[in-house]
Amino acid sequence: MINLIGFAGKTIIVTGASSGIGRETAILLSKLGAKLIIIARNKEKLRDTIHHLDGEGHADIAFDLTSFSEYNQLFSRIFENCDSVSGFVHSAGFSKYIPLRNMNLDDLDKMMKVNYYSFMLLAKEFVKKKNVDPEGASMVAISSIAGDFSVKGLSIYSATKSSLNSSVKALAQEYAHRNIRFNTVAPGWIGTELTDKANRMLTSERIENVFENHPLGPGYPIDVAKAAAFLLSNASRWITGTTLIIDGGATTKTV
């Protein structure tokens, strides 16, 4: 039997692993044989994720990804637990409903730092030759269909996700010669703690409309985790610089 997706002997980093998509991705990857280095701000929640991982040798690092000046120290801690990394899932991020009339520079700065700047600076560290598996590697950022199909009040969030989708195209070209691939996964409306908070900002009519716009119904973190696992695996070895849409058909609708 052919196993197209397996990570035995591979180390993979997952940010935002304390909850939602990041947590589900870490759990799935551990079941597929990967050794995990999971990162998030909340140490207690990270420890809970560790307890749900299959296998041994996993490590958790509590770290604020907006502490950009400390990224060198972060990667030093990562490589205390492994020799090289073959995959990286950047799931850390957040969304906030901010109409233009209420927007300020702090809102722009905070969301860009967490959702976009952190990805670029993590990628810069990740691609250093001493850090990456010599056989090649894959970096996957969790984006959103909001990068191309947005709604009012999410202009900043949409910009951060659009930036991710655009940047992986250029990064894919820059690092193809070293067999390092860059892609994004763009989910539709996924049931997570993050979207539950967003739901509180919407009317019941708007929430109902969101679900009606997904022909296959609501999505779950495991749906996104499976897509990330595919893009990390050798089954997608010829895929780079693209955005894989996981949205239950939401973006196929024209009205």
C-alpha cells in the first residue's frame, strides 16, 4: 500500500498551535509520524496540545511572534530540539472587525505584525542553509479566502492575507533552486475560537448568510490541517507559489 503523506523522521514547526487550526494541524502531523516543535504565546495551552500529540520527542516554545528582535534566540531554542527542519506551518494570526471610520494606525500595525510580518521574518530565518533539511522543505502559511473575497469591516485582515498569497509567489521563485517550497492555504469560514469571537460581532442574519454561502456546509480545523499536511508532504513536491482554497465551494458562488 502506497502512503503518499507521511513524515517519519521529519521535524515540522507549527505556530499558533495552542488552539484552532494550528492545534489541529499539529495533532494530525503527529499522527502522520512527524516530530513537532509547536509555538504560541500561551504556555499552558501549548502543554495541552503536547498531551494530544502522538509519538515522542515533541517540544513546545512559548513565544510572542511580534518580538521580532528575538527571532534569532527563538531559532536557537528550536534547534536545541532538532538538527534540521523540513516543514513549517504558520497558523498564528487573528481577525478583527474594524470599519474604516474606526480604524487607526495601531490597528493596522498590530494585524500586519501578527498576520504578515511574522511570516516573512520567520521565513527569513527558516531558509538559512544550516536550518533546512538538505533534501528540501516546505513552508505553508494559513491565509483566508478574505485575501480575494472580502466583506465590509475586514479591510485590514484582507490585506494581510492578500499579502501572504502574493509573497509566496515571489518566495517560491527565490528558493526553488534549493527545493524549498512556499504555499498558502486559504480557508473559508472555519469553526474555531477565532471565528466564534468574530461571530459575536455579526448579526444572526449575517451569520446565517455566511453558512448559506458555503455549498458544502461549514468547515472545521481538520479540513485545513489536511490541506496543510498535503502541501508539506512529498505528494505535493511539484506545487509551489500557489494558494490552495479550502472553502466548501464558497468562492464558486457568483451571487
